[in-house]
Amino acid sequence: MILALEPLAFRKKGQVKTILMLIIGLMLAGCGSLNKEVRNSSTADLKLRRSQLMYRLSMNRVSWGNRPFESSAYDDVKHDLKEKEAIECELARRNVAF
């Protein structure tokens, strides 16, 4: 009876491994699009976009009355920080002071 259960356990491990590889692949594909866009931009464009992000991150995302302007403001900030980090890494790679 134990021998009959072993192949099932190996199949489950294989399925878990396949699912994990799929998830990792999708994550890398999503990260690659931002990095490709940043790498193909000119240095002047990167500096301008970085200053825009710095300004945007310094502003509070609230409307009149200090109510949240957007319900997804946290996701926007997270994306802006990720984009800012990618731009700063690319500018550092190009040996440009920012």
C-alpha cells in the first residue's frame, strides 16, 4: 500500500514545482517590461521622470477635507517607488549623478 502512494506524492511535488516556476516566470516577465522601458530611455528622460516621481511621492494623495483621493493610492505609491528605484539603478549603471 505504501508503494502505491509514493508515485502520487512525487506527482504532487512535480505539480508544485511547476506552479512555482510559472509564478516566478510571470513575476520576471512583469519586472522585465519596466526595466526594458527604463533601459531604452535617454538619460535626460530618466532624470526628468525621476524628478516627477520625487515630486509625486512628496505630495499627499488626498482631496479637500483630507479624505483619500483614490482608494488604490497605496498601490500607486508602491508602483512609483518601484519605478523610481529602477530609474536610479539605471542612472547609477550609466555613472550619472542624480
